[in-house]
Amino acid sequence: MTINPPDFSTLPDIRLAKVPVHDAAALTQGGNQALIALGDQLYNLRITRAGKLILTK
């Protein structure tokens, strides 16, 4: 699955608020899953075939 990264220049409100923006395809290194650690918990980030994100514990 190839997902093109979004054009972040179309998101001025996010950039002005200085909220970090992360490319999900980069987090998954071109795949469809990544593990995200928060404290001692691991979460699974998955990109669906429809291009949606699912985050589960």
C-alpha cells in the first residue's frame, strides 16, 4: 500500500497553534502498523485499506 503524505501547507491553523504534525505513513515506515509507547503502555496504530487510522491499546 502506498500512501502519499498530505500537503501540510493546507493546514495553517495547526501550524499556527504549534501542535506537532506527524505523517502516519512515516510512523509506520511505509507499512500499515506502528507501535506507540506511552509510559509503560503500548498502543497499536493501524492504517486501514480505506486510509483511516485506528489506535488501539
